[in-house]
Amino acid sequence: MTKRWMRVLVAAALGIVLVLPGGAARADSWQDRVWAGSNFAGSRGTTVAIAMLDQRTGEYRNNGAAATTRIESASVMKVFIAEHLLRRRDLGQIRLSATDMNDMAAMLRDSANAPANRFWSTYGANGIVQDVINRYGLTQTGLTSNPRYWGNTLITAHDMVVFYRRLMDGSGGLSAGSRDWIVDQMRQSTMYGDGGRQFFGLHDGLPREGAIAQKQGWMCCVNGDIFRHSSGFVGPDNRYIVVVLSREPSARGGAHIEESISGAVRAMFPEGLIPRVQGLIGEHWYAMGGTSGRLGYPTSDEIGLAAGALSRFQGGYIYWSPATGPRAVWGAILDAYAAQRWELGPLGYPTSDEIGLPGGALSRFQGGYIYWSPATNAHAVRGPILAAYGAQRWENGPLGYPTSSQIPLRDSGALNRFQGGYIYWSPATGAHSVSGPILTAYGAQRWENGPLGYPTSSTIALRDNGSLNRFQGGYVYASPATGAHSVSGPILTAYGAQRWENGPLGFPTSSTIALRDGGSLNRFQGGYVYASPTTGAHTVSGRILTAYGAQRWENGTLGYPTSDVYAVPEGTRQDFEGGTLTLPSDGSAVVTGPLVSEPPTEPDPPTDATSTTSAARTTTPAAPTTTPAAPTTTPAAPTSSAPTTSAAPASNREDQQP
């Protein structure tokens, strides 16, 4: 019979799941581990039988025919004796005194022989074994041929796994209280007992395991052989049942066989523990270097989630879902992910491992990205803001790395801060970036809470190294020569009628200035634009502006302008509330009283400041419509002052870990 089919039959007897190795071998499969342990002992000339079971998943592994071959039990038999006596006590068939219980504890903890001899002879000898065989369905266990020697009872690695499993689930008939007492004594197994050291096998091979409930066996000499057995439960929840039985010619001595059995366990679990990492998460962990990789040792069993699974490690987490596969998250990016409520938050499951960037790192998620750099820490960017960030070439563009995660704002809007500016979003305006002097001027207007509202465009490059951002309530222009200033309302309309910054007015040199009677003013390189509720918005420039200033501007007798400049026979003229200013072809401006004539009709200003008619600028680029490929390099960018009205992102909430 082949090893493959033998394992199938063994699994059928256990009623558990058996995953057979087939196709491409997996580096982390339990079967590969069992063969590694078997091969190590075999290379030393030691016969070894190995069987193990994950009680949580039902996965069972063994080393083929050896695991179903009978071998003398030595002191492993003592757990059969304890189980038999406690069940009879629970049924009221026998009474166990305090001395009996203390002796039984010594038999399990210290592997003391004297109590075992007494119990064996008093309560039925081979009848004890037969009772356990019958109740636990141990098809491969055999009675000792000499009833005087309980240690010659024949067991197999397979049957011991069956026994331990049915002990735990109660199907063998033992009460939960008695079961827990036995396991507790096994967990208190002493390093030395009954004249020998009994930490070979499980304890020596799994030094990083915090909880091992073991029953050991050692014996010499039967038919010229020496024996060392190690069996029991591993893990604080007794999740893993591991049985390793060994024998070899007695001439080699105890030290040789003990190194064979301990070395077999170490070969199975070189990590020094049984990793609670399985399936695709386990494969991903091993691909990252396992315990010597970035994540280090596992610190939890696999945790089932609503739409996937999670395993925690010393250095981070690995998430898995059917849609995303296994992905690792660690460090500051993991902390930022926690602040977003892990996979239950807007980011969902990770779709990449951490990606190293020049000067930082990135992890992608279903709902966005988290960036990190030493200068900025880790922050999430998602949704339309992420798309707008991509249109700016990610961290390689002028915005650099994010300096905040998404911050909720009024009217369901949001904001992300970056090294080189901000990106705002609202349902009404979309996502747009604001940076540099324009951002500073925007802040002076109380950000989105001020008269400008949300941006309706990202920064647009203009002539002479100037720039522009459009907002719901106006525009903000900037140039090296003039600084950054806002223009809004009727003044913005009048400015547009003058061909914006490309016309005679040039760039604004002031933001809107409030004047008397609800009026306002913006200064420009080529003149002023005044507006009032009763007169509308009009431009005043050149020598007429100088003459107007000599009359104390709008506070003088002339008041606000009521027309733009128009031609008259003697030169040009502009009308005001209190008179006119006429500029002859040569000579000084003449101030007169009441209006002397009606000015020609003004051209209709554009009704939409962003229109593409001849009055509107032609330097405005089209808005981005696609998101470029993921970033690969990282520049630095200047930081900007933060709006005082923006809420800070939620803090890291450790209590919401999955």
C-alpha cells in the first residue's frame, strides 16, 4: 500500500480532513513539515512515527506507514490508566482517595512508575487498555503480551491522535472536568521525572511555545531497542495534537535517540513554535521570509473576518479576502489603517503589500491609498481626492506626500493636506488642488467657510509665471510681481470683460476691499475696478485714475464711477455719481459737474466667469479626466498653513482592532 493511500485510510478512521500533497509542493504545508521531521530522524538511523492534527481546521498529517505501525508505549500508557480510573470514579464504580489523586498527578507530571504499577495491578491491567480501546475506537492499539508490564502495551502515532482528540471532544466518554484535570497535569509536566529528563521532543523542539501539555515515555530495553516518545497538546487552547514515537538500537544510548526525537520536532518547526498561519496567508508569510522576514513570528491564530481573514505577526498583519488575496500591512501605515477602522472602514482590504518609494512608502487598499514618509508620517487618501492627486503625478508632483488623512468639512465636503498644497472636494465642485500663494490667500479668506467657498478648479498656470484657482465665490490670482489676491462678484465680471489678466488691467494687486455704502474695490496692475450696489462695476485707469484720486476717490464729490471710459470729441470721459472726468487728447483732466451727455452702451459682460467666449481667457487648461499609473518616485514639496476650521482626522483607535 502506498503512503498516499495509507494516509487516506488513516484520515477516514479519524473522521477528519486530510490534504494530500499533489501538484506543486507548497513550502508551508504541514505534510512537508512532517516529512522533514521524519527524514531528520531517519538520517540518524532512528525509526520515528509522527502524526499531528489541527483541531481547529481538522487537518491531519502523518509520515505514512510508520504512523500506523505498532510500537511499545512506555510511559505514554499512563494517560490511558488515568483516563480509565477517572471515568470509573465519575460513574461511581470506584472511589479515589486524596492519596490516589496525588499519586495520579505524580504519574502524569513526573511520570512516576510506582503509582502506575499500583493502579495497573489493582484496577484490571490489560482490562484498562481494552476499555480504552473499545470506548475510543483505537483500531491499531494492542494489549501487552505480558500483563505484568503496562509499558509493553502497543500503540501507534495515529491511534494516539485519535485518543487525544476524542478525549478533548468527550466522545470517548470522559467528563469535561476529568478531562481538564488530566490536561492540566500534563501541562505541569516537570523537566525531570522518574530518574530522567523528560523535556525531549515537544518541549525541546518547540521552545517558543508557551503552553505544552505532554505525556512522555522512555524505556530500555525491549528486544534490544531503546524508546523515546513525546505526545500531547500544543498551544494555550490545545489546538494542535502532536505525537512523535521513536526507537532505535539500545547500543546508541539515550542521548542519541533524544537528539533524534527533539531534532525531528525542530526540523518540523524550525521557528520554535507551531505557526498559526495557514493557506494563502501562510504562503505569503513564507514568501516574505517567514520568521526571519519583515513580519517575524505570528502572534495570533488566523482570525476569520466578515469577508476574509487576518493573521497578526510581531511586525504587522497579513489580510486576505477572495477579491484581494493575501496582503501585508505593517508599521506606521498599519497604524493609519487602524485609524480608518481597519477593513471595516472606507479603505476596505489591502490590495498590495507595502511598496517602497524613494523617500517613503505606499500601501494600496480597495478604497484608497495610505502613504508614508519620515517627514509626514502615514496618511490615507481616497475617493475623488485620490484621483485628483493622481492627476498631479502622485507624490512625484508638486503636492508631494500627504500630511493629513481625509478631513470632513461642511456640506459633505472633505480635505487632504499635502506637503505642497491642499486638495478639496465637495459634491457640488469635485476635487481640486490649491497650493502656494493662492492657498495662503485662500486661508486669509477663511478657507471653504469664507466668501470663496470650495475651489472649482485646480491651480491653472498663466502667463509670466502667474496662476489662478477658481472658487465658488470668485477667483484667486497670483503672480511673482503682484502676490496672490482674490477677485469676486461684479468686479470679477467687469475684470472678465477686460480679458482677465491678458487685458489692460493685468493681474490684481489687491484682494477685494470693502468701501462705504456697500461698495468695493480691487486694484490691478493697469487700474482699479470699483463696484457699488447702485452703480455696478467699472474700471478706472490711467490719468483719469490719477485725477480721481486727487478728488479723494469715492469719498470725494465725484462718488463712485457710473460708466467705463468712453470717447468724446475732445478726448475720453468717465462718468461718476457726482460729475465727470474728461481727459483731453493733451493736457490735464477736467472735472465737471452734472452729466453732459449719455455714454455709449457698455458691452454685455460675460455671464459665466468660466465661459469660453472671446472675452474669456484662453490660457486655462482642461481639467484632468484620468488617473495616471501608480507612483514610483518621490520629491519633497513646501508645506502650507492649515485651515483652523477643518476637523482633524479620527485618532488611532486600538480598541477597534479586528
